[in-house]
Amino acid sequence: MRIFSGLCTLLLASSAYARGKWGFEDAQVTVQARGAGVGGGATEKLIFGTPLKEAVSLGPTDTLKLQLTTTEDKSTKRPHQAFLTLQEQSSGLEESFAVNIKESGKGKLELTQKDLPIQHLTTSEPLRASLVIADFGYSTPLNSHTFDLTVMRDQNVPVQIPPAPLRYGKLDEIHHIFRADPKSPYFFISAVFTSMVFMTLTVLCGTWMTIGANLNHFMEAVNTAPIAYASFVGSILTLEFLFFLYYLGWTLFKTMPAVLAVGSITFLSGSRALSEVQSRRLAGKR
């Protein structure tokens, strides 16, 4: 049993020892000014596991060029991903830039101040530059600090700080109106139609005075059906008053029930009043 256990431990240890590690070689970083030409920039060699002692400076018109060859267990190989990560040490804010790696494992990256986020342009401390290399296999990935980057911004050119992004949170209360309240017609239109009504009444009264209205049976009609006539005339006046209230600001849902109730009284009392008129006409009274 102890022999079997020892064999398992030995196999696990040997598999862990055989696991490869990602790294790089032949790496160098060059800062080239605009118009300097090929080989005109300052070049620093990068050694695996040993970051540069002096920070690399990147000016407003400079271009940072990174060249390297990725290795897996000291053999050149193309990884699944390779990044140069710039990190602000005080806040931990970082940004990663993908390194273009060929099948041979050789890769390069070019970087200018236009590629950096606004937070890295406005920082006053050097940025920590690290190489991140990894793959889907069992090899140990690499996250190695290689150098520090100092961004030398042109003080005469103001930095355009973008507006703050929209955050999810409590906002101001929204007072939304789905439909505006109905408005009364203009006073001129109301005055025109009111004048037309009064003109009609004037013409009716004038016609009665010219032709002659028969009021001889007025008292007889009132005495025969006093409730019917009073209810009919009162309901007509009440309907006009309800329409006037609707004009002043009553809603339709408030006006319609009252109109239906008063209208039913008008219908019943009007039928009774017409029956009384019919009875007098059948009796030969005109």
C-alpha cells in the first residue's frame, strides 16, 4: 500500500515538474520620435524576470515599439494571447494592448499617446508595464513586470476629458403626462354659437308675436299635468346648466352620468306633456 502511494506521489511530482512555462526572449523596447527614421530611437533590451531600472519615457509625438519572441519551456511557440498591460500603481487602473504574434512566435506592438486612456495621460506617476502570455494548455502563464513607462504630456495642449458616463442609480422623479387635459374652445367661437342660439330664440319670439301664439290653454294645460310640465321645463334648464358646467371644466365622465339621469326625466315628463297636448287636440281644442 505504501509502495502504491509512493508511486502516485512520484507520478504527480514528475507531471508537475514536466509542466512547461511561458516566457520570452530577444525582447527589446524602442522609443522613436517622429521623423527619426529607422534605428533613430533609443532601444533598451528586456531580460526575462529582470525589469529595467530606468523608466521608459514616451513623449507626445513618440512611438513605443515592442519586439519579442514568445517561448514555451525555452522553445519558440505562438501563444493564444499576449498582452502588454499598463497599470497605474496607486489606483490599480490598467489597460491591456494585444501583441501581434506570428506563427514563429515573433511579435511586435506599436503604441503612442493617442492609444492610451485619459486616466493614463493625466497620471503623474510612472505606469507599470507587464507582459502577459498564456495559452489553453497546461503550461504556466506569464505575468512579468518588464519596465516602467513615464508619459511625458505636452503641457501646452489641454487634455479633453470626456463627460462622466451614465451610471445606473437613483434619478430625479419623472412627472409624465400621458395626455394633456382637454381645453375649452376659444371665447370667440363660444360667443358666435351663443349669439346664434339667442338669435334663434329672438326669431321664434318675433314669429309668435307676428302670427300670434295661442296661450288660451296655458292654465288648463298646467292644471291638468302640472308635474309633467314642471319636470320637463326644469329638466331642460338643468341640461343647459350641466353643459355650462362641462364648458367650465367638468370632465366627460363626470358630465355624462348627470346628463343621462336628467335626460331620463326629460323623456318621461315630455311624454306625459305630449299626451296632455294630444288629449286637448282630440277634444277639438286648438
